[in-house]
Amino acid sequence: MSTPSWIDAPLLGFDTETTGTNVERDRIVTVALVHSVGPGRENETVATWLIDPGVEIPEPAQRVHGISTEHAREHGMQPAEALDEVAGMIVEALGKDVPLVAFNIGFDLAILENELTRLGLPTLVQRLGHDIAPVIDGLVIDRGVDRYRKGKRTLTDVLAHYGLEQDGRLHTADVDVSATLDVVRAIAAKYPQVASSPLAELHREQVGWHGRWAEGMNEWLTKKGRTPDVNTAWPL
């Protein structure tokens, strides 16, 4: 009798859209959490938050996610209320060993933790009392199991690589989450060793996979005369 896999158990998908890519300076504009109990949109429960970041949303960011400063100001929640709810739901899931799933989760976790700190709210680490785990990162796992594949690894590219169709507008937080859940399931189907890994072991493997990739990127940046500033830690 086969051992049940984490891929057949509940998952909590997570994504943010923001005012920019600087996790220390920029602000969160939208968050999506998608509780999934199996493949298919009919097995997903979606929660989304639109937030007034309290600052102007730059034009480049607006072009990515389609949310204007005016729209966020008129319809968005206050950051403290929204992000306290988000953090509470994440901590509740992790406390039940429901893994947090994202694509390039280091960015989303870093900006969320920085926002919580800025707002005077407990961070995820403080609420949990330990490191954020278990975490599943579709990008990190894809790099780990198919290390030498050439080409880009944006969410769009990875969806195409695994033969998955987009069913909505990417860079809308809830659509990105659903697409990431599809990617993670496709990877687990193609690479049985991923599906069969216990969550704690898979988390540790991702730490190593990300570390090796980041070290390689930093070596490449150094050779190019650029600053080797890729964070080697994961997920934070």
C-alpha cells in the first residue's frame, strides 16, 4: 500500500501583487490565498484582499497588475487590517501542517514580513514561534529537479514547459496562485521523488536547491563585474 503524498492533501496557495520589487521599500496591493483540496478550480476556495498601500502605485506596477492608485484608495482595505487577516490565515494553515505554496515565495514572504513589521504587527515567524514551514515553491523545485534546462523560468514559461494552459490573466494574484498549484501538481506527477518526499524533507531539499542556484547566480554576477546580491537563504 502506497504512502499518501502531500500532493493529495490540502494546500494553501499564496501570492501578492505590489507597488514594486523592493521588499524593504515597496508595499503590498493585493493578496490571494487559495485553499486547495485537489486538482481543478472546483476544489479551490479563494480569499483575496485589495489594499490601499498608502503610497502612489507607480505606472510600471499598474501595468503589471492593473490596479491604479485611485482604485486602491477608493476600494482597498487598510493595510494593518488586511495583512493581519492574511498572516492569521497563513499561520493557522501552517499550524495544521498545510504547506504554503507559491512561485518564488522568497519575495512574497519577505515583503509580507517587512510590511507586518512596519505596521507594528507580529510577523509570521513571531506568530509561529519558529521558521516558516512547510513551504513549497514551484520555481525552486523546478530548478532543483531540472537544473540544466535552458531558457527563462517565469510562471508563464514554466506553465508552458509542463503543457499547462493559462485560464486567466496572470499577475492577478488569485490567477497566479491557481496556476502555481497546477505547476506544483505537474512537477509532482512528472517527478515521483518529489511527490513521495515527506514535507519536512522536501522543505530541506528546497533550501539546498535554492542555495546552490543562488551561489551560481552570484558567481555569474561577480564574473560580469556586477554586485553578487542574490539571497542564498530560503524561504527567507
